[in-house]
Amino acid sequence: MDYAKQYRLMCPGPVNVSERVLNAMTRVEIGHREEEFSVLLREIHRNWLNIMGLPEDKYAFVAISGSGSSANEAVLTSAIGADDVVLSLATGEFGRRLGDISKIYNPHTICHHQDWATPLDLHAIEAILAAQHVDWVTMVHHETSTGELQPVEKVGALCAKYGARLFVDAVSSFMADPLDLQRANVSIMTTSSGKAIGMTPGLGLVVGERAVFERAATLPVRNYYLSLARHYDFYQRLGQTPNTPAILLFVALNEALRIILEEGVENRFAFQAAKVARLREGLDGMGLHLLHPDHVLSNAVSSVLLPTGLEFEALRAGLRERGFIVYSGKGPLKGKIFQISTMGAVDMYDIDDLLAAIHDVISK
Ligand SMILES: *Cc1c(COP(=O)(O)O)cnc(C)c1O
């Protein structure tokens, strides 16, 4: 069975990938202790920092074979120490998850969790930071469950003022919505291969200040596979990963990064914005409304209110029949919204086709 291009995956991950990325994953047989793997990993490292505009002497990148959550768990258990005070910010499912994972490992975790899809209360956050010492603030850049961007730069400025480090989960925003780690004062950031980079899932990706990786090496060891100190050490000394990596995904990741560099980072962001504008215009033309059109929305995912009288299941099945995958809302948004992603190898004509399919389904 040919699983490629069966459906247009317009859901918040996984995403469709380009032919070049698909082809890169075939006929790969190399050893991860051999020099060709080190050459590959070093090229990935260089391409990654290049795309993000980060200096190699200050920042480092590691790739973990696992989903996006593996990268988050690696940060929460190995960059952050058990004695660190963590302030977890959330306005939706994924921010809450960071808090939930942190509480398992870090007893001094304070949760500032607001109602879903409410703008982050910066005054309340500053009050917490002013009242007590906080080592780390955790937040998501794009809260995928609502489709809203969080004010990372503003939180970063508060972190700078009160001497806290900032960890940002940019799993669903990386390459869809720009984030300048240096300007926003972000110490460490995670993402996944399977979202806006335009790759298949399977790699948890971490980029952060070398100082954070070096500090991780001084903390008591709390895990083995997800230790960022071990990943950093193996890369620094050998250009390798500590354990057997998903080698073919590394080859495909590098292909995805090369494509971004060939297109130009700015052009990629502009295309993301153009795609989402076309989608939202088309939805508007059909009388479909976004969840909170006045909030700061991502270029990755659109949360659309279900029209009255239409159950999500009927919409999902109708679109699937027509070759499109969309997702339901989660938590309090279940039954209220559906979500459309414009990440990955989605073109303007895919958006037009999806709009036509939605029109077809809702008019039946
Ligand atoms: C998708 C996603 C994750 C990670 O999900 P995995 O299934 O582990 O890849 C984490 N955070 C956000 C914001 C996400 O959108």
C-alpha cells in the first residue's frame, strides 16, 4: 500500500511533506558511529542555527529520536533541576501539559493556568515573579489547542527583569510564526519534526543557550535517554547522538532544512501568512467564523466555530471522504470548533480545494 499523498493532512500534525523529503527517507543505510553520520549531524546543526539566525558559539542544537513531547520532557527533567522553582504558564491544553510534566519531576512548580483562549495576564505573572524567586518560566509559543500565539517577548522581558530563564515550547509554531530567541530572551526552545518544518514526526528538537546545556551537566542525573547533558556531550565530542538515532529521519530533516534555506526563511514565513490569509478569507466568505478573530492568531492553525446544526463528526467524515483530514476541538472547545492546519506541504490550491470541500459538506 502506498501511504504517501493519500490524504491532505490539514490537521495540527502530522503534516504532508514534499517529494524531496519523502525521497530522502528511502535507501538510507549508514552507521551512527561512522563519520558520514557526524558530517550529517554537523550540517543539520549548522543549517538549524542558520535558519534561526543564532550564533554557533552561544547556542547549540540537539535532536532526540522521539515525538515533540520527548523534547519537552528532556528540558523539564534535565535542563531544569529538581530544586529549581518553575512557573508554568498556560491558556490551553499544551501549556497545561508542560505544567503537568513539570509537577511530576519538579516539586517547586507553580501553575498560573488561565481559562482556555484567554489572553495571558501579564500583570498577574509579574506579581508572581515580584513576590518570589523563580528559576524558570515555561510557556508555549503557539497554543495549538486554541490557535493563539502567546506573548513570548513580553514574558521574556519579565524574565530578564526578575532573573528567570525562559523555556518555550515552539512545537507547532517553529517555521510558521517567527520567534527570535535572542530578542525574546528565550534560554531554551523545543519543536518537533512533524509540524511546520514540513517533515514526518519522530524527532524532538531542542535549541538553547550553550550555558543551559553546560549547566545541565552539573545537575544530578535524573534520566538517561532524555538527558540533554548527554546529547550535548556526544554532539560536542563526537558529532553523534548518545543512542541509536532514527537515522533516516535525520537525513530527511536535513533535506527539509535545505529546502527552507533554498526558499529563504523570510519567504517561508511570508508564504505561511499568505496561506492562512487565503484560508480565513475563504471561510469568511462562507459565513464561517474564527474562534477569537481579535486575538493574536498563529499562521499554523485556525480554530473555526462549528456552524449551528453541524456536528463535528459529520464535518470530519464528509471532509475525509473528500480527501481532507481536520481535527476536532479539545477540552472545553470540543463540539465548539474544528481546527485546520496550514503547516507543511500545503499549497494555495490545497486551500482552495479544502474550501470547496467545506462548502460542499456544509451545504448538504
Ligand atoms: C504537537 C505539540 C506537542 C507535542 O506533541 P507530540 O505528539 O509529542 O509530538 C507539544 N506542544 C505543542 C504546542 C504541540 O502542538
